[in-house]
Amino acid sequence: MTSERLRLIDILRGFAVLGTLGTNIWIFAYLGDLSYITTANFTEWWVLEDFLRMVVLFIVNGKLLGLLTIMFGVGLEMKYQQAIRKGNAWPGVYIWTLLFLLLEGFIHFTLVMEYDILMSYAVTGLIVALVLKRGDTFIKKIMIGVGSFHAIIVLLILVGALVGVVNMSLGSYEGAALYESGTWLKQVENRLFNFVYYRLEAILIVPMNICLFLLGVFLMRSGVFSKTEKGKSQRKKLFQIGMYIGVPLNLLIFIPGGAFDLPVRYLFAPIMSLGYIGLFGILIEYRKFEWLWSRFEEVGKMSLSCYVSQNLIASIVFYGWGLGLGGKLGSLSIITIWLSITLFQFLFAYFCIRKLHTGPLEWMRRKAVAIVSK
């Protein structure tokens, strides 16, 4: 395994983590109103405020979550190969890592943000870790079967929305007061009381997550992240898939009415995610942007700490118990705050990597796993 391959993986993971905030920032900024990341309640995308938001969402919504999910599968495969090389049992100690991830996700969900992805990743990781032991043929069958099931469900919803059988409107939103004037403890209480409701998305996307985890496994095994000519050729193909298939399909997000919201986020976005892998594989060869690649790489090495901290910062900025800017800013200001948090994360990761060689949450998990696995 070459250092260059590892570097590309960290860069992609860092880009994906920072990009997920590009979606979440609108949820924070509009005090939990999910309609601002959908199209059901809007019809005038030529209005500058809406257009700016939709351009950002076109770039990031679902695409960076898909990329992060794929990269988690890549990381899982790396752990699996490491266990094989050392002759360790699989999943063995890695089970503890996933159980701690589940706990970290629950704490993050409870204290910071109701749309946590860590718990879903932990559950998916437990499933995929067991699948990996069965060999490539079995893995392919699972990936194709689960992926097909997920695609059929999403396409049936799309057809239902287009013919008017399924209503994609989220209805009127009445939860803003909780985030605008409610205390932090009230928000915690709300998350726990409505745990099942807030976890529905995480449960429903487990099939997609399994498919994308396993896709990451196959990308890793096929040498996509290697420095070889074969790796470069594969990354070029991924870039073409993202550009020629992923981009046109994701442009459907600009069609108002909500019919394409689910297909774009949960079916078409991962195709564009593959394009991002190819794009970054090409771009990192340009050394004049070395500063930027190094910053993404550092964030990628402590992706958990950055994911949790960026959501905590956004909570402080927008919620009433913090600065209380939620519901008061336009799209340009919201984008500026997103980019400002990204710059802060660059600095945060830069100093953590140099002092701890890892992120604080990663360090805590490593110590905890080492203790319980003795």
C-alpha cells in the first residue's frame, strides 16, 4: 500500500466531511426546516436567494454524503486487510471500534444534531464486516441485491410522485421556535423524545449504505486509489461516469415540485460521488495546490472530530442558545459561514495533527478500544 494511495483516501475523506456541512448548514440556518434542502415548496429558482442555495446543494447534497459513505467502506477494507496481514481474527477488535462509533453517534445525536450519520455507519459497518469474510462472489451478490432493492424502492417513489400518487410536500414547518428560542436542554429532550422519527432516514438508507460500503471495498481492491497507471485509468473512468452520467441526473434537482428530491439524493448523487473520486485523483497531481491538498488530508485523518465539531459550531452560530442567527441570514451569508467554518476546520486539523498526530475524538476512541480489548 503506497503512501500516495493513502494520501488520496485521506484527501477525499476530508473533502467529503467538509462538504456534508454544505448540506447541513441550511438545516441549521433555517432552524431545522428540511424544506430548504428540497424542492417541494419552491417554484422560482431564478430568484437569487434560492438559486445560490440550489447551486451549493447541487454540488454537495447527497454527493458528499455518498462519497463519505464510500470512503468509510474503503477504510473498513483497509482494516480488514490489516487484520489479514497480521493474522488477527476478523472482525475481532474492530467490533469494539464500531460499537464505540455507535455510542459516539448516539451522543452526537443527543447533544448536537438530530440527523447524525455515525449510528447508521456503525450498524452498516457491523453488517459489512461480517459480509467481507464470505469472499468476492458473495460480496458482489449482496451489493447487487441490496443496491437493486434500494434503487427499485426509490424509483417507485419517483413514479408515484410523477403521477401524483405520492405527495412529496413536507407540509408546514412548526419547529423553528424550538431552535430559535428553546434552550439547549429542550432540544436534547426533543431529540430523545422523537428518537424514532429522527432516526427514520438513517434506518431507511441502510441498504444504500451497505451497497456504498461494499462499493468502497471493491474500489480499494481494484486499485482505484493506487499510483499505478491502472489506478490512474480507473480514476479517469470514474471522472467520466460522474461527468457524463452523474451531472445530468443531478441537474434534475433544479426541477421544482419535489418529485426528484429522493432520487437525486439517494440514487443519482452517489454516481456523482464517483466523479469526485476521479476528479480529485486527477487534481492532486497539480502540485501548485499542495497547500489545499494538505489541509484536506489533515481533515481526513481526523474526520470524526471535524464532523462533530463543525456541527457543534453551526449549532452555536444559528441556534437561540448561541448567537441566534438562524432564520435571519440570506444565502450568501450562509455560504460565507460554511466557508468560514471550513477554514476553521483546516486550522483545527492542522494543529491537532501536529500535536496529537490524530484528532481528539479519534485519540479517545483508540484509547478506549485498547482498554476494552485487552
